[in-house]
Amino acid sequence: MLSENTRQKIEALAKTLGLYIYDMDFIKEDSRDIFRVSITKKAPFIYQSPSSSTSVGVQDCQNLSELISPLLDVEEVNLDRYNLEVSSPGLERSLKKPQHYQFSLGENVRIKRVDKSIVEGILESVDDQKISIKTEDETQEIPLSDIKTAKVCFEF
């Protein structure tokens, strides 16, 4: 629904605040149209130890929301009525798009493969075709096409 130009402008606005766009989606929830923007302070393709603090705060969400809202009013005048939500993608977030894996390097993930086997470990690398996960015993390469579901697993 958004033009590529507007998406790029939103990403640039986020970067001015030290934030990165994890995802942008229009969804329908209880008959409401929502433009949901998920943000992170962790850059894509940067491997960080799980102990690194990259948490997004309420103020980060509010600051970006205040920048995005007028941009959408000017750039996307044909948008129907919608609610804007800016938030963190969450600790135990689903990994559905290649960019989600890019933002999750160095984190503990749980992969359910098409053959129903499960692999858990640290996401070490990602490219257009596959991911590499370091398990307790080995490093496994898993083609993206073999992944049924994936999510980040937070350990307390």
C-alpha cells in the first residue's frame, strides 16, 4: 500500500533517531486498518551478543510516530482511514521474512523445518538462500525453503 519512496523516507527518519525498521505492514484487526511499524536499535547484519542492550523504549516509539504521521499525511494522501502503531517487534518474535533473520544475528532461534524436525541455536549467518545456526554440537546450514516456522527464543 505504501510507495517505495515513502518506505525509504520512513527508514531514513528512523535512522535519524538511531533506529532501524524491522517491519512495516498494513493489517486489519477487529475491522480497523492498522499501519504497524516495528523498530529496533539493532542494525541488520550486525552480530551482537545476547547480553548487548538494544531494547526499544516507549519514547523511541513515540518519537518515530511523531515523525511518520505527518509524512504519511503528505506523501500518502490516498490512504484510507488507519491507525498508526509503532512498537518493538518483541522478544520472542516470529521470523517470516529474510530481513527478520538479518536483524536477529547472534540471537537464539528455534527453527521448525518442513520435515517437522526442530533446530535450536544461535543464528550465525544469513543470505538470500540459507541460514547458519550454531547448535550445541555443530553448525547447521538450513535453506530458507526448508523452514516452516522460525522465531527468536528469549532465555531468562
